[in-house]
Amino acid sequence: MNMQVVIDANTRLVVAVGRPVPGNHNDCTAFRDSGADRACRGAHVMADGGYQGNRQVIMPYRRPRDGGELPAWRHELNIVHKRVRARVEHAFAHMKWWNTLIELERPEAGQGCLGTSRC
């Protein structure tokens, strides 16, 4: 099961939860098919490297194919990106601890929740 959960990095609150999709979907496809992309339209969304090719999200810079080093400015932006992503990953850890994600995977949860009322 692939759950797309969008979390505000500043408040650590859930902003949107997409519909669960089968686990064999890659992250880019799951983001689109779950409806999370529509819930985040117009917002700046940071994601990990699994969303490669998705132009709707901000991802860290990858090393050049020739194996060279990243320019200093890209390296600095990656550090900022990692700090923001760490806050989001901590929020995921709390959700897993309290079994919130399991609640959202149940069929009666429908299309998930938008906002923070149930999450």
C-alpha cells in the first residue's frame, strides 16, 4: 500500500492525504493517482529523490552523471532540503507510532482527509 501524505514542514500538521494506491506504483504515479497532486496545486512541495521526473515537486540535486561533485550552491540547497525533509520524516514517525496511517488505509476512510480534522 502506498500512502501519499503531505505535511506542512513548519507546523508538522497534515495538509492532505491521498487515496491509498497499490504498493507497486512508483512515487510519481502514486502522487498523481492518489489525488495528492490536486490537493497541493499551487503550493511548494518538497519531496525525496523517489519523485524524479515529477515537475510539481522540489527535489534535492543529484550528482552529475560523470561522477563529479555538485557546485557549492547546489550542495547548500541540498542541506536546506534535508533539514526540511527531516521535520517531515519526524512527523511521519509520529503518525506511525500512533498508528494514524493504518487508520487512513481502511476502506471506510474513503478518499482520506484534507486538513487536520482526522489526522
